[in-house]
Amino acid sequence: MRVLAVVPARGGSVGVPLKNLEKVGGVPLVARAVDACLRAELVDEVVVSTDHDRIAEVAEGAGARVVRRPAELSGPAASSESAVLHALSEIAGEAPEIVVLVQCTSAFLDPRDLDAAVAKVLDGEADSVFSGTETYEFVWTGAGHGVNHDPAVRPRRQDREPDFRETGAFYVMRTEGLRERGHRFFGRIAVQPVPTRHAVEIDTPEDLEIARALAPFVDEPLPIDVDAVVTDFDGVHTDDRAFVDSDGREMVAVSRSDGMGIALLRRAGVKVLVLSTERNPVVAARAAKLGVPVVQGLGAKDVALREWLAAEGLAPERVAYVGNDVNDLSCMAIVGWPVAVPDAHPRVRAAARVVLSAPGGAGAVRELSDRVLAARPATALETAPAAANAPVTASRHLGQPRPVRIGRSLVGPGQPVYVIGEIGINHNGDVDIARKLIDVAADAGCQAVKFQKRTPEICVPLEQRDQIRQTPWGEMTYMEYKIRTEFGADEYAHIAKYCDERGIDWFASPWDVPSVDFLEDMDVVAHKVASASVTDHELLRALAATRKPVILSTGMSTIEEIDAAVEILGTERLVMMHATSTYPLPPEEANLRMITTLQQRYGVPVGYSGHERGLQISLAAVTLGAVTVERHITLDRAMWGSDHAASLEPTGLDHLVRDIRIIETALGDGVKRVYPGEEAPRARLRRVTA
């Protein structure tokens, strides 16, 4: 174990009694802290130090190991360092190299910030790192003296260097240094900047109210792992309006995408129930259409909910309830996942663990359904037909996509661009050429090479099989040519071994289901869906069943076709590639802004697969947020074969990878600062006037 996170969580609290059990976003503060640590890539284990039975129970339920803190270290005078040192003494085996002190009172911990802080210590940049938020505030003493400024000089914000306010959220330390000094600050101290919206510390009831109000806007949408979904009707399946005709009959507007979401839940084995206070034939008709049970005319919805949970044998903590008004509060208090629509009553939003982005009647149920399905190991998404023109609404509302691990690398925002050298069929059926192209990619700094795998007897159309082709091996039929250039198990075993020696990932685009099975036998790290295969749902279902990361190219596809593909593949391990399948690609058809469109619509990492001449369009894609870039590569564009002319030669690939890395450095972090190189011209040229 290299990195241990310790969460001190005693039962006593001066400002807010049993503060560590108070809920923000429907989750106890101690569980939120544990979850953030567990989602950090660089944290190996999480320990909660506590003297309180209920805190220990909640911490263990969240996935932490519990260390019981003695009474002498549990009073208000005990330091956090004492709790960390005690936890270290209670853990058997070799001490971790790094320990992370994480405070429950900071409700909005981002695992990526934790990882970045740990990396600074692992890389030797610092011995102690604390979380801080940038501030330009003028600080005064109570006696009217300026702390960080001269009151007689009031420089503008843009003329000042920022200070950093310590948030108290987390501290990363070398274990040896903590033991020597007994304090969290020692050696080289660095700050890990965190966004202001994450820098809310809960010390008073007012702080708790602020954190609860912020949670729906700050918390990232994550999968919802439940066994059942219970919904109110009015305001959830509808927009809370009713249309009444001259005979007094009511009609409501509902969303077809909600219906698809319910269908997918049922196919995945998730139980669904509709509860409604009013008795209305519209509710019964809609529930019958959805194929779910409904209980109407309820005076006490919570009683009906408890009875249903008992009858179905469901644990309340594994149930989601979606409501919009105050009569839903009693049900929301029962379940583990209280959910609100965005226009719900303020008290309902405050009680919710999740506030959806889509309004009632306009995709709220579908958004919840997709998040529930995302938490399940296998869902009906693999076999469900796509609804016509029905977008994948849940992922549309996701925030920053989470990286996907492919082989040796994480692929996603905040990670180095994952560069793929597309060998495809440019090896011309020759393993020696394939080896040379692997060398070209590895030498240039690519993270992966990609091939194509076909079963010619399946993929070659009947009308093309007997067509005569002139090839480097003489005249032959098109079928003979495709068989001649297709690698088999021996060739790919050689390729796999050579890629491992060169430290580079490899995978392929399978064009048929037997090729998926072939590549699975080769234990590839991922699968690639070629643009031509977006509508091959049989192939997509086979790929989804592998549970491997999938890279989906989107060339020659409508948005509806892409929606249907994503429904089958799911979004948990999906990376998408914007592509236009014109060879070579003219600039006016590049449409690079689709990178942003795809990311916003599906909430997954998005890259770029290019077929243009030159490097400009691929480099522009990186500036627009492409997390991976794929380009065809060749030893010589004049070689025989269909893809060589639209490929990069070795020098071009070298320049592409070099320029991508320069762009990554140049993009920076978006924080304005005065750099060392500016100091001299600043001193020489800057005028400051009143």
C-alpha cells in the first residue's frame, strides 16, 4: 500500500451535533468523504477514525475500514494529526509512503483534486500539499490593520498575485515526515488549487444549509445503484399540468423517452412502481401502457411504499423515489436515493440526494433510468431496440466525463491525449511491415496502434467476391485478395508480443461477430467500432457483452443512428470519436465542433479520428477538447493499397505527436497569473494610474 486516506470523524461536534452524519445531497458527510477517496485513482485504502458506533456503521457501509479512536483522542482538543497517527499505528504491515488527511466537513471533495495532490508528493514536487482556493480578497484584522495588503495602496485585481485560502478539505503528507514532525505542514509545502464551489466548510448550521443548497449544482451525476424505482406521477411523468375538455375529461403530456426508460429498467430486472395521491384514469392508463403497477388515491404514500417494499422484499436503501412536491417528502425519507425533478418544491430539492436536470414530463424518468442502468453490470441496453429520434438523455446532462482506462492509459479530460496509430490494413498482409509500423508509432510517442479484423466469408459482399483485382501478388479475385491480406492467430500473437516489447497498446476494429470472439481470445485491451459498423447492432451487442472499453467512431452516421448505438453499448466504458468518412477529408467537412456536441449529448470522453491531409485539423481537434486522436499511418504514401494515400508517413506522425504535446502544455489550467518571463517587461513597461 502506497497511499492511505484517513478520515477523522468523531461523534462530538460543537457547531452541529453529530455533524459527520448530517446529509448533504442525501448522503451522510462521512460517506461522501469515503466515496471521494475510493473514487480517487491513487488512493489505495480508506480508513475512518471514529469513536461513534453509528459513524462506524455508515463508514463501513460506504466501503471504508474503521479504526476505533480512544476517548483521549476524541475530545474537542484532540488534533486531526493525532487521529491520523493513531490510525497509522493500528494498521498492520508496512506503513504507507503517503497519508492523506481528509475532512468530512468539506462536502464537495473531487477525486481528481485528491489525485493531483497525491501526484505532487509521489513525483517529489512537495512533501506536504493542502487544498486551497484562489482568492483576491483584502484581509483585515479586527483592529483595522491590513493583513495581506497596504491599505494606502489598492491595486486592481488584475495587478495582484492571488493568495490561497486553506479550505481544510484535504492534506497530503509523506508519512515519515508526519511522524517526525507530528504536524501536517513540513518540508516543501505546495497548494492544490480547488474550485471555489468545492471550498465550502461546514462548521455551523448555516454552513450546512448552504452546502445542501449547492449540492444539486455541484455534485457530479454518478450511476445510481438501486434495485427499484418508485415515482410520483404528476410533476414527474408529466409537467404537472392537465388539459380538461368540455366533458371534464383530463389529458396530460408525457415523454416517449420516459417510456423507453421504464422499459429498459424492467428488462434489466429493476422493479418499478407509480404512487399517486389522486385517483385518476389518466394515471392508470399510463401505468398500464408502461406495464408497471400503480397505487392511487393515497392518503399516506409512505405507508403504501413501506407495504410494497415489504411485499417485494426490497431493502429501502436500495430504492430510488422520485418526487416533486411536499407530499413526497415522507417517501423520500424512507429510501436510500431520494430524487427530485429540477422544478420541485424547495423543500423537496433540499431533501433530495439527486436533483435531475430534465423536467417532469420532459425526460426526467429517462434520465434517472439511464443512471440506474449505468450502475448495473449488464442491462437491457444490449438488446433493446432504439426508439425513433429518442436521444440518450441521461448522459446529455452529465458533467465532466470520467476517464476510461485503456491498457496502460486513462483516456479522458485532464489526461494526456491518447494518440492511436491506425495501421488498419496498411500492413498489406505482411507481418514485417506491421512491425515497422509499430516501430513508427512507438518511436513517435503514440500510446496505441490499431488494426482491422474481418472474416472475409462474412464481410465481402457476394457481388464483389469474384471481381478481379490487380495486386502486388498478381491477378486474383477480390475474395482471394481479402483472404491474402488478413492476419490470423499466429500473426496477431506475434503483433501482441512485439507491442508489449515496445510498450504500446494494440487493438482492432472487428467487422463481424466471429472477429470479436477472435480478438477476445487475443485479450485485446479495447475494441474499436468502425464508422461503417455503427448500425450493425448484432456486432455492437457482441462488443457490449465483452465488458471491455469500446471506442466508437461516428462517421457517415446520423445522430439517431449514434443514439441507437450508444443505447446498446452503454456509456460506462465508452469513448467516442468524431469522424467524417471522406478520404481524404476536405476542411469544410471536418465539423470539429461536433466534438463538443458529442460530449454534451452523451457525457463520455470524445476524441477525433482524422482522414485529412496534413496535421492542422487534428491539432485543432485537440484544442477543442479531443481526448484521443487517431490517424492512419504508413511507411510511404505511394505504397500499394487503398488507405496509404490518406495516411501519415513517419515524419508526419512524429510532428503530430510533438505538436499535440506542445498544445497540451500551452493550454494551461485557465488560472490567470503573472509568469516569471513577464516580470522584466512588467517592471519596465507597466503604468499604474489612479
